[in-house]
Amino acid sequence: MTATIKHPKTHLDWYEEICQRLDALERDASEYADEGEVLPPSGLYEFAKQTVRDLRQLAGFPNLSTPDVWLGPDGQIGLTWEAANRSLELIFSGQRVLARLTIDSNQTVLDSKVVPLELRKFAS
């Protein structure tokens, strides 16, 4: 996905990186999808960007690494941050977002109100 960055000397924050990756996925989604997989609707990409922008602001603009950006087989868009034995996933589907925190092998679905706090934890 690094090919989506046109100017590698220009430093982009993680939100800008996510937006570039989502734009590239939207443009080339049919190339990434396997036969029988559903492509995300175009509005879901913008919903994901807006939601992440809002979460970023609520979290106090934490300095995070850029997450993995992926497409699910049923038209989902996913973002995954990983650090040591923890991962935080945001899964966008049908104008909803599911947040899932995994520590070791224990998964927890998060209430949307605690997602900004978890984002801050990934910055530390």
C-alpha cells in the first residue's frame, strides 16, 4: 500500500495515511476482492473517514502508528492497530462501527464512548 503515497518525503499523520489508503482501496477495490466477495458501498469509505476523524479529535489527536486498512468479505472496511499483545479493530459496516479490543487472546467489544481512550492507550 505504500505506493499510494505520492511524496514519500512528505510526513503524513496516521489519519491522512488512513484517508489515502481508503481512497486507494475505493479506487481499486475490485482488484482486491476475491470472487464472491461484496465490495463496500462508496458511502462507507466517507463514513469511515468521518468516524476516524471524530474519534481522533475526541482522543486528543494522539500520535499513533498507521493501522492496517483492510476490506472484509461482506463489504466491511476495517482498521487494525497492533501493539505487543494488544490489538484494536474498528470495523465499518452499513453506517455502523464495531470496535473490538483484543488483549492476549481475550476479545472485548467496546462501547463507542471508550474508543477514544483506547486510541490514546495505543499512542503510549
